[in-house]
Amino acid sequence: MELTVVVPAYNEESSIRSTIKSVKKHVPDARIIVVDDCSKDRTKEIAKEEKVKVISHNTNQGYGAALKTGMFAAKTKYVGFLDADMTYNPAYFSLMLNYAKKIGLDCIWGNRFAGAKNKMPFVRKIGNKVISLVFWLITGKNVGDCSSGQRILKTSALKKLDLGTLPDDLDFITALSKRIVSRKLKYKVIPINYDKREGSSKLSLIRHGFRMIKNIMLEK
């Protein structure tokens, strides 16, 4: 067992079972950790029915906090993560893991805008492209998608990223990207498809978009 897949979940009862089953199908040897961020629905109970490890927050702490909880709990050489809403395809994890091992990467993630299919809502597409443009202008690195939520990291690289000090909210992801680049970790970005989400989005375009851009500018 080389890979742990962390699935942060908040009120995802409509898709958590399908997400777990899909991860089991595509990376059957991976350990799965679902971090339930104090859901008000049956997310936790459904995840437990699927016989995976479930870690529960007593209060809602945020997407980033859930990811950190799961990543700190990982005991394997690599740790990956994806959302619980069926937007990301776990089939890419095998490809990512092969790249990570073959090239000796600290991190690899998917570019949703380079794949053959992207079912992201139009307004979010524009917002994500603006954020990636800002990332390019600030860092000089054109990663294509700095807020992608499907990645694999080498567990030993988490110390270099000071994982515990990353943001607890959805802006965790751009802060992570900025630290990976600014701290000169070895990374690669590959094309992936992105599907229409199940359930309601927790993203606030203005609030989270502002925080993401702020992270890109200030994180080191």
C-alpha cells in the first residue's frame, strides 16, 4: 500500500458513496480516509457503511482543515486527495502515482482546462482562469490550473510545505500551489477531465476568489 486518498466531505450524502466506490474501483490498493467536516446530513454514516476510515470534525472547520486532518493521518509514502462531489475522476490517480514514482516528484496535480471535457459552470471557469493568470504573473510559472482539487503528494514533502499553517478554507488549494512553486518542490501538471458536480457548491466566487488571489500574492 503506497497511496492514501483523502476525501474531504461536508454535506455530500448524494455523492459520497459513489465517490468511495469509484476510488476503490480505480485504485483498489489505496487506503481511503473520508474526513467528515461536521456534516448535517448522512455523509458520515454512508461513508462508514462503505467500510473506509472516517475521521469526524466536531465543528465545521473548512475544506482545507479537512484535507489537513486527512493528510496528517496518512501513513503511506504518497497521499492524494479529491472532492466528494464526483467532479474528479479517480482513474487519474494511477497515472499520477506512476509519474510521481518514475520522475521522483514531490507533487502532481490535474489541469482541468487541458482535458477533453470540462463541465465547470461558465462563471467559475472565468474565475479560475483569472486566478491562474494572476498565479502566472506573480510566480512566472504557467501551471494552467493552480486551484485544482485532485493531487498526489509525497508524504515526506508535507514538512517542506508547513502543512499545518496552510489556510483552513477553500483557499487552501492556491496557497498550496504557491508554496509548492516558491519552495521549489518538484512537481508536474497533467491534463484531466472535470465533470458536473453532484449536490450544491460551497464556493463563494467573491469571498474565496479574493482569498485565493491574496494567497498567491503573499504566500512564500
